[in-house]
Amino acid sequence: MPFFDLTLVVLLAWGAGSLASKLGYPAVLGELAAGIVFGPPLLGLVGPSETLSMLGVLGVVMLMLFIGMQVDPEELLRSASSSLLPAAAGLVIPAGLGYVAVTMVGGGSSAEGLMVGVIIATTALATVSRVLLDLQMLQTPFGRRLLCVSLLEVVLVLVAFAIVAGLSTSEAGGSSTLALVLLKAGGFLIGATAVGWFALGPLGDLVRRFGLVGRPGAFTLTLVIGLLFSAASDAAGLSFVPGAFLAGLFIGPKVLGGPFTETVHVVRDVGVGFLTPLFFFAAGFQADLNFIVEEPALLAAIVAAAFVGKMLAGVLGLLPSTASWREGVVLGFGMNGRGGIDVIMAGLALNSLHVIGEGLFTALILTTFLTTLPVPILLQKGVRWLKPGESTSL
């Protein structure tokens, strides 16, 4: 890829992402839109290249590392009891509705239905955090509940995506396929967790003993661990995304020592700030805008499945608690925040797994836009709609 084209892509992605952020929306929406407008779907000023693809994949690895490094595994376990049911409902209900939309409305295969269902079940932790911060709701009881639900959904969706990816790439059939996929997924998750809990700490001690974890060394060690976990996850047929996330989950101060906080900032600045926007920008290249005209019913069905599924998940997920149905509705509003992992999974499903085509990929991109854009307004109005005392019981 010529340097001029790469420079142009960086500038366009940076500018569009910054504009979206200024407007109170996740930068990924601006980056995707810029890829669609300036890429092959419309103006065709820039196009795909192997260089851009490799940089984008590295950016995704670093994004998943960053998300994982933001999560405390012990805090995740503590929050599971109160947030697991809404999070599980947030996966199962939209996934089920998405499966029905693709297979019954669009006449798609079961593999396509499963993949689309899992992807639209995603709630983007970064998007939710940004919206809550902008609305000054981050430290409220509602904000903490929504963040816990979003965090658990990241884990559940990645596990579900790994299983569906394994099923879609397996050549075996019937129950033997599912058993093999579950065995590989379980083996990887157990092995990665064991390495994360028991091996990374001593590894960090050893590296520090040799004086290799300084300012550049801590970042290099983090990236190497992330790539190794990604390679193991990919070798298990689960794609590299779950591996990168798990690596970040277990890379903490016990592994890196003092440079941990600084390393998180470097991963964020290099990965999230520079490389990941290239992935999202390039993802826009593959949007098929003809799909909007050719399959409007399928598009509407997928968007409805995504939005309504999260609303139902919010209400039904809180039923066993003391929260009111209004609180469930508002929680459902927040769970519709997308933009990030869902786009990454859609790209993998199109380019690496070859489960979906450009039409369904476009539907998923548009779903991200259409369900995320109203979230700040709905949350703001929703909290005002709650009766006195309800907003504090979440």
C-alpha cells in the first residue's frame, strides 16, 4: 500500500472517529462511515490492501488486550451473581431472534443465523462506558449495573462466538461436531485460564529479574503474550479474538509490576488510538449498499431482533430481582449500545470464517449504527421516566 494512501486512511479514520466522539458517539461509527464513504462502496478514493489488513488485525489484538486489561478477574466473579441473568438473557434472546430473522425471513442457513444472532447480541463495553460518562451516570447504581452486565456479556458473547466459529469451520456433522467444538473450546479456555492464573505471574517475576520489563519491555511482553494466546485460540478453531481478550484479562500488575498502568496507556494509544481505527475503516470497504434496496425486509428484521431482543433481555433479566419493569426497560436501552467487538466478529465471519456474505455483513454494520445512535437519548429520557427511588435500586 503506497504511503500516501496509508496516510490518507489514517487521517480519514482519525478525523471521522474524532467527529463521532465530539458528537457523543463511539468513534467506531465514524470510522465505519468514513470507510463506506471514501472506500469502494461510494467514492473509491482508497481501497483494501494486505498492509492495511495486517495493521488492522494487529489493532484488533491490541484492542482486545486493552479491554481485557481493564477487567479485574476477581471483580468479574464478584459481579456475576447479580448481573449474570440479564447478561445471559442479553445473549440468548437477541441471538434467538436473530436466528429466526435470518433463517425464516431471509431464508439463510443455520450457520448464518447462529453467527448473526451471536453478533447482534453484543453490548459494547466501551460504548456503554462512554455514554454513561457523558451523561454523568457512570458512578450511579444504574451505571454500575449496566457496566457489570456489559462486562459479563463480553465474556459470554466471546465464548458463544468461539463455539459458533468452531461449528462453522468443522467438517464433521451432527452431535460429533458439537462435541468436538465444545471439547476444543473448553480445552482452550481451561488451558488459557490455567496459564493465566498460574504461569504468567512467575513469568513476569523471571523477566523482571533479568531487568527486561522496563518502559519498552513491558509493552513488548504484553504484545508477545497477547499474540501467543491469540495464536492458540486461532489454532483451536475459535478465531484469535477470545485468546487476545483472555491474555489481557490475566496480564495485571502481578505480571508486569510497576509499569502496568503505563503499559495499559501504551496499548490504548497505539492499538485503540492508531491501529484499530484502520480495521474499522477498512471494514467499511466491504459494505454492500445494494442490500438495503434488495433485502429491506431482512434488514428490518435483523435490526428489530437486535433492538427488541435487548429490551426483552433487560426486562426479563431483572424479573427475579426487586427492580421494576421500568428499570428493565431502561437497562434494555443501555444494552443496545454497540460498536466494537460486534464489528470485529462480523469482519471475521465474512473474511476468515466465510460464514456470512457481504449482504449480511452490511446488515450487521447498519444494525450497529441504527441501534447505537438513539442510546444516549433513550437513556437520558429513560432515567427521567423512572419513578422516584427506582433509579437507585439497580
